[in-house]
Amino acid sequence: MDSSRHGSRPGRPSSPTVTPLGVHMVIHGVALQLQRSQEEGLRIEGSAVMIAPGLAITATHVFEEYWDDLASGQERMALQGIRSDGSMDVWRVEHITISRADDMALLSVALMSAIHPDWYISTFPLTTRTPTEGELITIVGFREAKEERVIELCEVSSQTSVGDVYVAQGTVGTVYPDGRDAVALPYPAFEVLCGSLGSMSGGAVLEASGKLVGIISRGWMTDAMDGPTYATVINELLTRPIRLDWPPGVYDARPMLYEIDPALVHIEGREKLIWKDGHLAYKVW
């Protein structure tokens, strides 16, 4: 994904800008850095979003090139979320659920960092609503800072990491309910008329009320520097069985996302799932 920059008037495309750690979705550990293990430690590879305790979403292409090594255990992934007191939540990726039909992956994760008496977990609410052309959208993701540092996965209590939070806004362009093409975007997606940076892939795509409506998938550089950034619609995840082991004893065996207790994952428009020809489908709203 390439970067681009834009003007900053409300409702107009804006460039991805470094955002202070006081931004709401970051300080509660909901927007996440996705890190890949290497011999010298971990480095930021992309972004992810926490949507339920022990469950995050990212873009499949972020780790696709080393999928075989992940499946065999030769590679590892971890997530980090930043909190307002400067501490970090560190999550070990235990299981990955993907589909070749789209660019989204569900990450079953377990907390590695310490839980103190005031610790809590926050998540993004989801919406099944289809975005409309002209609607204002915010995208959020991470990028490794110029002064790259590595952290050791085993030294959870003393981890540090250097990375920048990026946020951009733009309006919805074309919506592709059946995919844009057979190669690059063959799955339900929509374009956001703003730029994005490479490691923002897998990051949050939020509608005006702060609900997650998509995941950052692709982005392009143009002469007009208006992106677009392409977002994958999250609805395809709702009927995908997931293995969830953390917190222990909380989830049933391999639930589908739409089946999880609303107290654990908030899904606006959950009732828009309908049975059609023996399969669950989505009523566009």
C-alpha cells in the first residue's frame, strides 16, 4: 500500500498524519500493532483491531507471504495495544482463521502482559450497515518509526516499541457489494477517498459514530494524491467459525462471530442476517 496526502478540510480527503497517543481508539488498546517475530525480535508488519476479548481482525495479505511458516510454527505473530498510562497490552496470536474469498483474518489471541487491578479490555463495536457514497470515514493504523527498535517476545514485563499512529479521513467513493474485479478486489469492498500508508493494512475503518465498518485492505498513489484506500466490508466475517481459548471458559467451542454473546461483541444490525437458499445472507441497509 502506498502513501498519499491531501488537504484537511472537513469532509475532504486528508493525509495520514501522526496522531498523539491521546486519541480515543488508541489509548484503550483497541487499535493494535501487528508484529512479526524475527531472529532479533519483533517488528511492526501491519495493523489490527480488537473486536471482542481475545479476538482481533487484520488483513490477510499482511502475513500471506509467510503463512506456511506461521502454520508450521516457524514464525510467530504478536499484537500490541497502547494504553493511556504508557503501558502496553501484549497479545500472542494463538490461532488464525482465514478465507481465500476475501482479505480478512480473524486472530484468536491470548494476553501475555500482566493484568493489574485496574486493567480492563476495550473493543470496537461493529456495524453491518453498508456505507453510502459521500459518507465521512476515518481510517486508523500504525507504522514503525524511523528509529526502528525490536522487542523480545519473552520479555513481556519490560517491552518497549517505537511506532507511529496514523489517522486519515475521507468520504466514501464507489461501493462494490459484489467486488470490484476478479483479481485485486473480488470481495465486497468500498473505496475511501484518502491516502494510507503500507503498514496501516489491517487497521480500522470507522463510520462517523465510531463503529467498525471495514478493514483497510489496499491503497494507491495517484497524481491527485486522493488515494483511494480500499476497505473490505466486515460482514463476511460474521458466519466464520472461530477457535477462541482466551479468556478461558468464556466462549463456546468454535462459535461464529454473529453467535457470540452481545455482552462480548457488539454488532449493530446483527438481525440483518437472513437465511437464503440454506445459507446466511445479509440484508443491505
